[in-house]
Amino acid sequence: MSHFSNIKTQIRNLTSLKEALNDIDIDWKEGPCTVRGYQGQTRNAEVAIAQNNNYDIGFSWNGSEYELIADLQYWQQPWSVEGFLNRVTQRYAYRTVLKETEKQGFQVAEHQKNEDGSLRLVVQRWSA
């Protein structure tokens, strides 16, 4: 019997999550919306990602963070669940850092993607 799984994340900002999904070319729908699962089961989510097999994945607020919700038996993404979450989390962190540093008056001076897939970001602030 298949069922939904809730996978904890450290994602707390919906705007940064949406930007992260855009960055990795994921087609998503803004909620509130319904995520479809096995035998017509559904869950509510703030972000839904339709899959070709008619089983969706999504992100749902649990009161403290956005959890990934999916029926893992029907996972149909180009990456494993872990690989998907790693990509989303990396871009989410990048977007969050950009927002926070901009609030504090910093600008990006250098942006570099390393061979291992990590990102190097140098920010600077000019003061008078």
C-alpha cells in the first residue's frame, strides 16, 4: 500500500522556495492547491509540482517549515529525492543569502560555481 511521505526541510520562506524551484527549472503551481497521490488520496500544499504519472509532489507548511510531501513510490523527477532536495535547498540558501545581504546594503561582487557543485558568493558594501 502506497502513501504520502512528509520529508522535513529547513525551508521557511515561501518566496525563496519558489525562486529556488524556478532556478532549477521546475514547473510548479502556486497554492493553496491539492497534491494527488495513490488511490485518489490528496494533501493540501502551498506549492504543487505535477508529474507525468498523475502523482504530484509538493511543499506544505507544517507550522515551522515547508515539508516535501510525496508518494515516494511514484517519484518521477530527474533526480532522486535526496538529489532533488539538495538542489532545492542549495538554491533556496542562495536566494535567502541574496535577500538578507541586500537588506543590509551589500551587493554581489563575485559569484562562482565550483566543480563540486558548490557556490562561492562574495558580497561587498561600500560605506561613505
